[in-house]
Amino acid sequence: GPIILQTYRAIADYEKSSSTEMGVKAGDAVDVVEKSESGWWFCQQKNRRGWVPAAYLEPMDGPDESEEQEPNYAGELHVVRKGYTAAQEDEISLKEGETIEVIHKLLDGWWVVRKDEATGYYPSMYLQKAGEEK
Amino acid sequence: TIKHPPTNPPPRPPPDARKKPP
């Protein structure tokens, strides 16, 4: 049978920064073809296609909570594979090699992590589960 | 064919456009 794609709406303008990405305007409806764990989603809109940051998209038919994991306040130990400096107030800056706790894994590629008393969003692609090889 | 996703973290929209408050 036909493949039914999920339709999402862009919540803000996104200007693409590489050839495999697709730019969107706020309010655009796009079909999501593939959701990468990285938080980049492969989308199509008419004859255009490319990767769009998931954080710029919201489901057209209400929140898509079924796919979203619950927070785990106990935390899951991860090691920072690559450092990142917070660019927004709710993000956290970490250095390579630090061990932190992941308390909420979100589909948009930004996880809530805890380090000592601080919590904030961090790019999931820069984290690795503690005790696992890359 | 779908190429691999970009290797940089996906950017986040500005706070005032965010769908869920932190």
C-alpha cells in the first residue's frame, strides 16, 4: 500500500547551511521521510527534499508524544565525546572526556544532561554511553 | 537515495519560536 508520511509544520525560518539540507519558512508544511537519531530529519516538500533540524518542526496533528521518552531523573551515565559551548541560556557547556548524566533523551537531538548541580541541553551526537566503544 | 545526515548538531530555533519551554 501507499506509504503515509507524517506531516510537520516549521515553527521558524531555517536557512540551510549545506547542500544536503533543506531550508524552510515558518508555517511551511513538510513530509518527514526519515527521523535520524541525530535530530536531523529528512523531509520533502513538493519537489524539494533534504535534512531539516527537528527542533524547527512540530507535528500538524497535535503533539507526537508517543515517540517521546519519559525523563529519567536517576540519570544515565554518558561520556562527552566532543566539547561544546552553550549558545543559548538553557544549554550547558561541557568538555571532551567529562562524565555526565543524561536525564531526558529528546528526538530533536538535544538531550537534557546533568553535571554536578547544573543541567542543560547538550547535542546528543557529542555524547557516548559510558562503558561503550564508539 | 537518502544521504547521511549532516555531522554537525542540528541547530535549535530562537527561544521565542520554541515549541516547548525548557
